[in-house]
Amino acid sequence: MSTLLRLENVSVRYRTNHASIHSVKDLLTSFANPFATKEILSDIRFTLNAGSSLGILGRNGCGKSTLLRTIAGIIKPSKGQLVVNGSVAPILALGAGLEMELTGYENIELLLSLYGKRATPVLVDQIAAFSELDDFTLRQPVKAYSSGMTARLTFSISFSQQCDIYIIDEVMAVGDMGFQAKCMQRIHALQEAGKSFLFVSHFPDEVERICDQAILLDQGKLILKGSSASICQEYRKLF
């Protein structure tokens, strides 16, 4: 079984301004170092094999979203090694990557081009059909969409890609029950085709439904890893 993803002692640190420095003048007249380093992730180590799906659990602020953004290539690790052996489709936030001033159709074309795909009429029709957004809605600027409509468009475009790893960050709860069920069906179909998922959720039952493995983060550190059932049970004990 091939390894799609490998993290070796990955750490992420941010520089924070703790002295209210807002201009060059403030910086030059400050007698102390106004910046501090805050570690968000510390020495994260795990692997993801092809065909496996990994749930990521932890309290708010433990570093889950930072970890996904690092894997997606948005954030560069401060230390350690991150190896991704495959293509990635990130769904990191509601409406992530969408241009609010563009129409639904224009956003489909834009995001497909960023994925390196041509927006053929057949593919656009497939995305529109999956989203269940009608022609009138898709001709409107995305800024006029509700959160549920935005979620439908985001998921539909991302799920139209044939990628090795799909990254989903706490956005499954958006949308009505019918669309959530459709997304779950699509996830299971992709898993049966050998695709892998990295899935962040505050709902352990969802993690158990989607993932065979899971990790538990606490204050930026990986404290447990194992089967999704065992890690979800430990996560429930936190509360």
C-alpha cells in the first residue's frame, strides 16, 4: 500500500505583535522586541496510505485547521518534513476560493481552471446538477447566495475533481439534510474508488462514518492516534 502523505516532526510557528506596533515609527521607537513567536503545531508525525481516510479531532484552537492548511500547501511548516504524493482537493472553509463578485457559472470556470481542467459544457452541467442550483441562481453573483447555496457550489466543484486526497474542514454541517446525505454518498463512492480523505469535524459520529483512522490534537500536539472508533471515544471523554 503506497503512502500518500507523510509528516515528520512538522511544526508551525507564527510571529505575533504583542506591543501594539502599527507603523514603522512605532517599531523604531520601541525599546523592546515587539514580536513574539507562538507555536501552533508542534512535532506532528503521521502517515496516510492510499485508500485510507483520517479524521482529525480536538478542541477549538488546538491546530486542526492550521494542520489542514499546511497539508494543502497554504502554510509552510516552520520545521519538519511534509511529503504529499498525490493531488489534493481542499474544502477548507465555506466559500473558500470563490470570488463573491462573480456568478456561480463564472466561479465554476475559475476554480476548474485553477485545478487545471477545462470547463466543458458536460462538466459544468454535472456540477450544476449535483449542486441542485437552478440556472437563474447560477447566473447571479455568489455574494447573493445563502450559506447553504455557497456550500452546495463549493462541494459540487470540489467533488467533480478526480484527486487522491480530499480535505474537508468542518463544513459538512452546512446545507440541508438532503444535500448532506448526497455529499456522504459521494464521499463513500470516492472511497470505494480508492480515494482518501482528511476530515475535520466536531461530530465524532461523522468521523466514524467516514474515517477508518483518526488522530487527536491538544494544544498543537498530537496526543493520540489509532482507529477512528477508539480516538472518537477518547475525544468524547474530553467533554
